[in-house]
Amino acid sequence: MGNIWDKMDGKQYITPIMATIHRVVEDQEELATLSLVNNIEEQAILEELLETSKPKRPEEYEDLHYLLITPFRYPPLQYGSRFGNTFEPSLFYGSLNVSTALAETAYYRFVFMAGMKEPYTDSILMTYSSYTIGIKTVHGIFLNKQPFNTVEQIISSPKYYSDTQKLGSSMRKANVEAFQYSSTRDPEKGINVALFTPKALQSKKPISIERWICNITNEEIGFISNDNHNRLSFNRDLFLVDGLIPAPAC
């Protein structure tokens, strides 16, 4: 439909945003390195060596917790993301509710499994962490409100990212720092939040961290909180489009 930002005259809708958001990450790096060494001291040395091989942190964000800087630090995936092109810096994606963030996580796990030559024959256990962080900026956009919600079927398309990547580029050029939009993957239609820059973060470390055990089968992904034993599960059918798990950024 062309450039959504230009059609909506998006710059006039830039407004303050303040929220506490949730992000889910896979617990893999520390476990992986710990399995290669004999004790915690050796692990610390290995972590320091690994740090030198990673993309350099921007100097102005040197003191940010690694969970906060990591989304901005690495190049985008081969298909980009919903609001980011392959040639642009990566965005920080989160959700207003942890259930929404877990739904997004479940979708990407099903995407991974859809690309496997041999499907799982047994259930797989993995561990994840969800963390909260406050965001605040005067340069925000609510894509889930007027006038942008009139094209929600495009902004929240389960398959196509071309229009939203153009929208993301336009918002970035307009110096938008953070924005909200409706989740495509959450069956409860929760709200996602994305940041173009760490400037919108309110603190240098997460407010809280919650651990989750994830049970994965070919048909269902379930999460159980280590902290309060809350349970959430997502059936594969929730994410199907025309009978298939849609690949991101078709």
C-alpha cells in the first residue's frame, strides 16, 4: 500500500511513551560455556574470551546490562524483522505482558521446528528467562491507535513484513525511539513494544528476572514459571496460516 508513514502523516502523531515491558530470552550461553569448563573461575575466563569475539558495544552504552544491549548489538537476521530491514541496526522487541512475550517466543520455536528435516520424536525441555525493564521517551508512536489501527491487518500481518519494514525505516528517520503495536502471535491480542535505540531504556539493568521451564513438542509448547509456577501453553494450530507455520518476513 505504499509508505504507511507518509499516508498517515505519521510525524504529527509522535508522542511520549512510558511503560514497563517484558522480554524473553533463551538460557543457553551460560549453560553452554559452563559445560566446557571445570569450575566457575574457568567459566569467567572463557566468558571474557568470548566477549572479545562479539560485536563491539557502543561506548555510550558500555555499562548497560548484557540482556539490554544484546538486541541492539547484533546484526539483524537474514530476513530482518517486522520493523527492521536487513541493512539496518536491530531493534529491541518486548511486550506489555509476559504472556504476549511468551506467545511470540513459542511462535519462533515453531518456526525453528518447521525448518527441521527431522521433527522431534520426543518432548524437549529448555529454559528461558523473562525480564522487565522500564522505557520512557517523548519520541514514541502508538501503532495500535488512530490512525494507524485502520491498517492493523497490514501492520500485524502474520506473513508479510515489506510494508512494516518500510514503516520502520520511516519511523527511524523521523527519530522515533519506541513504539507500540498489536501482537500477531498472541491469541489474547496483547501489545508489543519495540525500541530503535537504548536511549528509551529507563535503567541500566533489568528490574526483575523470571525463570521458565519450557516443554516443547511438535504440537504444543508449554511454559512453567520457576518462581510462581504459572503455566502457559500454546498449541501449534494458533499460529497456522493456510495450514502452515508462516516464515517471518515472507
